[in-house]
Amino acid sequence: AVGGDANCDGVISTTADEFLEFVNTGSTAIDLTGAIVADALSDQFTFGALLLAPGDSVLLFSGGTPVFDGSGADPWCAALPAQVHVLVAGGLSLNNGGDTITVRDAGGTVLVDVTYGAEGGFDTSLVRSPELSGPFEQHDTVSAAAFSPGRRADGSAL
């Protein structure tokens, strides 16, 4: 994100600071071991061993070395709760003009399938409004911040 260092590693990067966030809003655990994150063109990331308990979330950055320990200059760089799993994909290549993000479990079953349009190209993350359930909107239309990785749009815990 151009407006700040989303992964809190001290470097503002239009690629490494890209991120996806998945929250288990259900009542049972989701086994993401071997699950694949893909965009409309190709597979982008395969999860290692990870069981996502109800209420847990995954914060998947495109790159960098995320540091959420309060040492970063931005308010979202505070320590994240243990139920937020922070991972690095090594490149997500999300299309700013629109894309489809699909998560398939190891057996190929679609767990998540989300399409966004040109609203993805304005240096702000997309967030569901109302939180976790509504349609996607630009983050800075529901909060003063451009993004809030690992937190609700208002900066509070998920």
C-alpha cells in the first residue's frame, strides 16, 4: 500500500504490503493444510499445516518480513493476538483493476470465492462493511485508515 507500511517491516512497498485476510466466522475449525489461494490467472500460495479455529484469522502478506510487536510507527503495528496467523506468500500478484480470489482446500473444494473490481486499485484495502459479513468497500470509506491488517476496520481486535 502506498499510504503506509501495511506489514510493519519498515519498508513501504506496493507489492510486499499487499495482503489478504481470512477470518473463520463459523463454529467449527477449518483445516487449511494444503489449501491453495489462487487469483483468476494462477495459484498464488499453498498453506502449510494450519488448523483455523473458530474466530481465528489468517493474514497473508505478499512479501516482506511482517513485524507486529508495537515497534512500527503506525498504530496497526501493535502486537496481534495469537489467533491471528501472519504468513508471507512470497508474491501474490493481485490485480488492482479487479480479480477473483479463490481458496480451495487440499481436496479442491472451494472454501472462499471473492471477486472485486477497480475499487482494488486505490491504495487502500477492501473491507467488508458491516464487518466480516457485508459487501466489500474501500477501507478508507469506513475508517480513517487505509487498512487495518489483523484487526477490525476501526482498529479493534477481530
